[in-house]
Amino acid sequence: MKKILCLILTILTLVSLTACGGENVGSEKIQIITSLFPHYDFARQIVGDKAEVTLLLKPGMESHTYDPSTADIYKITSADLFIYTGKDMEAWVEKVIASIDKNGPTIVDATREIELLHSEHHEGDNADDHDHVYDPHIWLNPLNAAQMLDTILEAICKIDPDNESFYRENAKKYKDEILLLDSDIERTINEAKISSDVDTLVFGGKFAYAYFFDRYDLDYVSAYKTCSTETEPSLTTIYQISQYIKDNGIPCVFKEELSEGKVAKSIAEISGATVQTFSTAHNVSKEDFDRGETYVSIMYQNLNVIRRALVDTQIQ
Ligand SMILES: [Zn+2]
């Protein structure tokens, strides 16, 4: 009898040990999974070394055509917190969320609390698309980025209240950097407009920048309407944009990062402009990732090329 009792106790102990260890396999730290680079950056700035933050996309991977592997879905369902950017950016998330039970991660839609802009692409399109009517690239307005930081901060504090003051302090520091970035962009654009006749940026790549232009007083001309897969611009569009560049003395045409920029190159060849990169920060290259680039550092690189595009007619 004693033996049996002993055996039962052993089994019970083993079962409870397994149950406790099951949540964060191999690590005591809180596990945070993010779908895109901006919220990956915001989460890691907040948690420092107190949690492990993983970016679901591998560096350099295209985000709009991304489809999670079984291993990725396991990473999400076994994490403590999963942060994504709403169904207009990541349609696959709804299926994954539906499969998560009450023991699964806290799920945060980073577009919560943000006023979304309609996506141009879907105006007048067929009814099949009418679910996806919002532009998901909210972070390209730094004020939205600051709101995303707040949303993510509150979720992390709820999960780990013991370190709340540490998280709040880190978040405040990074929010100040983001707000400084915002005022630097505003001031630079205003100064550039005074010293130059150019007040329009020209895009020859996928267009993800509506929130940026909604925030700052600047015009744009774009060969593509949106960021996701769509028909290539016509030759007429390419010629019209090239002519616009010539007529207005515009020094460069922008393309997005991680892309060959075929259309931007054609426009550059015809018009004599140079091709520059305006990073959308959906994801970063392996080199940028290893170099420790952040949302703020990427946006300052963007600001530098924007300034030169407005004032420097010889941009190379
Ligand atoms: Zn995009």
C-alpha cells in the first residue's frame, strides 16, 4: 500500500513539474512574438533583457506574401504575447487566432487605438476585396508608432507586473526618441520647402507611405497605388512620371527597400533622376538586422534622403 501511494505521489509530482515547465520551454523569460519589424523593435526597446522578443519574418523576407509555417504557428501559440498589425496586413492571423485556446498567448492588434486610412487600391474594386479596406502601414506616421508603443507597453505590463516600472521607463525613453523624430521630420520638411521649389516626392516602387504623407505637409506622385501585389504600372504612367520629374527638376525617384526597383530604374533612366530608397520598415535585411538598426534609425535614414530629394538637385 505504501509503495503504491509512493508511486502515485511520484507520478503526481512529475505531472505537475511537466505542467509548470510546459509554458516557456527552455526559457524562464517571457516570450513575445511579433509579425513585423516595427512592433518587434518597440517590444524589444520596452523589455530590454527581461523578455525574449522574436520577429516571425526572417530578415529580408517579403511580408505581404508571408504565410506562417507549422513551426511559426507553434511559436505563436506557445508564446506569452503575440503582436500583429491587423487583418488588412496579415490576413493569415485570423485563422491562427481561431485555433488558440484560453491557455494561449495574449494577442495584441497593434492597430488598436489608431485611426486607419482607407486603402486606395480597393476603392471601386470588386466586392470580393471589400473586407480589406484599410491601409495597414500605420507606423510610417511616427505619432502612430508612439501609440503602438503605448499599446504594446500596456500588454507587457499586464503579463509581467513585477517589472512594470522598468518597462515604463524604457518605453518613455523610446517614445521621447520617436516624438523627437516626428518633430525633426516636420522641421526638416518645412525648412527644405523654404529653400527649394520642390515640394513633391516621386515614387517608382510599391507605395506604403500614405500615413507619412497624411502626417506631413508634402505632396507625392506614385507609379503604384499600394504596397501589395497589383498590376505593374503602364508604360504611359512611367513616361508621364518621367516627364513630371523633368518638368519640375526633381532629383530622385524612390523605391522601397528589399526590392530591385525595376520601375523606379526605368523612370530614372528616362528622366535622368537617381534612384533612392525610402524604407517602409516592414522588415529589414540581414545586414541591417545584425547592425542593430531600429525603427527610429531607419526613419532618420529616410529623413536624410527626403531632405536631399527636396533641396539637393544633384542627389547621387
Ligand atoms: Zn506593405
